[in-house]
Amino acid sequence: MFDLNVNAPIDLAQQLLPILRKNKSGWILNISSATAFQPHVPYRDRPEAAHICVAYGATKAALDRYTEGLSHEIYGDHIYMNTLAPEAIVLTEGASYVIDIAKKNPDMVEPIEVMVEAALELCTGKHIGQICYSRQILHSTDRAVKSLDGKETLGDAFMAADITNIH
């Protein structure tokens, strides 16, 4: 888990930095998780979540800390490095394991468009070493949520996910 969630992003950043420095600008965005912080106990969805949250959360906490530290070393090169985490579960095609959680707890789900718009904000702005949550960064920058093709405004940072069509 550490190889995938910590070592791989570190290796990728180290390989990318010479190119970004040569170009005198760029962005690196790592994807984290709210599990980097210990969730309230007992866990809302099921007790077995503790086995996932502890190890997975530890890797994301390490990634957050690394991002924060390295971002301050590279900002002078006009390279902006941040970490983004969803504030809730993001329903994607591969997230079928969370369908039951989403149906029982709709407040634990956020639309993928919220995460995408937050990533776009962090990869176009001059944010330095931010450990951000999707809805927080959108709300603080007053950025609207658009459709994935960018043609339609869907709502604001607190737009609810449509869980009526999940199977």
C-alpha cells in the first residue's frame, strides 16, 4: 500500500521536476483521502472499515505531509504542488463496492464533477502546499461546478450526488 500511495507519487514527482524546472512552471497534484485523518469511531458504514481506514489512511497522511514539504522547496521555480481529497465517496464506474454505503448514507457521496472541478482549480491556480478537500477549495475560491465537458454549469461546491441511478 505504501508503494502505491506514497512511493509511486514521490518517484513520479522526482522524475517530473527536472522537466517542470526547465519549463519554469507547472503543477503536481496528488490525490489523497479524508482517511488521512482518523475518522470518528465507531465507523458509520461498518466495523470492518477500520481495517481499511487505518492502513490506507496512514499512506495518505504520509503523502499529504510529503506534498506539503516538497511544495515549499519548489514554489520558487513556479511549480505548484498540492494534494486533493474528496470530502465524501466519489461514485465512479469502478466504485461498485460503495453502492450500499451510498444508498444508506447519501451525505457520504459527492459527484465526480466536484472532484474534477477542484482538481482543475488546483492545476490552474497558484496554490502552494495545500492539503485540500474538494468542496472546501471550490467554496473558498467561489468556483462553480461544471459538467465534465465544461459546457454546462451544474451547481456549486455543495451540489448533491445523484444516487438514484446507481446499481
